[in-house]
Amino acid sequence: MPLLKIFGMIYKIRVIFDAEEDIFRDLEVEDHQTLEDFHNAITQAFGFMGNEMASFYTCDEAWNQDEEIALFDMGENGTNTRLMSETTLANVLSEDNPKLIYVYDFLSMWTFFVELADIVEKEDGRNYPNLLFSFGELPDAPPEKNFESSPGPTVDLDEDIDRYEDLDFDENWN
């Protein structure tokens, strides 16, 4: 193991808002900081209040969403939800897996692409997380999402109602 790893490394990360316009922030974060720390840095960098639910998602090179890492465990008792406060950046980001998806405020669905740009040595006297660069301003509301699905079978309700007598059930069941 290289000696540099013992002292911790700095991840230079670009956080890109999912929109037509270029809106992004470049942040430096220590590799041992949690995703909750990173979530707080993102909300501050983009001007959010930070009081909404959020999650990170692991993903592949094509940004296909995989495992959720949540801010809070909202599941039933006994679920194995991975939490931001228990997950460090080094656990989910690497040169081999440089991408995450970040969603803030599930009612508005502010969606961001997170990409590891570089891993460098920590600089003495610098506080982390650190906002390196800011480009563009967020709109007042996120853009409409176009959730596409494969077309399902079409159903003609009028035709199905006309065939009521053909259905095989006892209408006086109760």
C-alpha cells in the first residue's frame, strides 16, 4: 500500500445537475468522509436548505442506477438499507467506479450526476469539503422528468364492460 493512502486522499468530484444547461460544482472531499458529509457539501454548494430527503445511488458507466444509499432508513424494521452516515466516499467511489447518482428532495426530484475527476494528496491548511468551482445557477424548479416505459397492452374498457355476462364469477358473492 502506498504511503500516501495512510494519510488520506482528496477526491476531486464534479457534481452535475441533470438539465439541458451546464450547471455543476467541483468539490474536494476527503476519502474518509461519509456520504452524509458529501450530501451536506452538495446542498450547500447548490444553495439548498438541506432539510429534504436524499439518496445516492451506485451506478455503472452508463449511469444505470443500482444500489440506494439513503440519508435515513425509512423502511420497516429489519431492512438492510445502506446509510450515508455509515458509508465513506472511499467505499463507493474509485478510479474503477467513478460515478454516483444523487437525488435531493423526492417530491421535486433534483437529480445530479456525480463523477470522480481526480484523487490527489491532502493539502495542509485546507479545510474539506472545499468548493473549488461553481458554474451556472439552478432554476427555481427542476425540469420535468420524462419517465419512459415500454408500452403495455391497450385496454378498451367499453368493450370489456359489454362482455360482463361472459365473465366467470358469482355476482352475489357477498
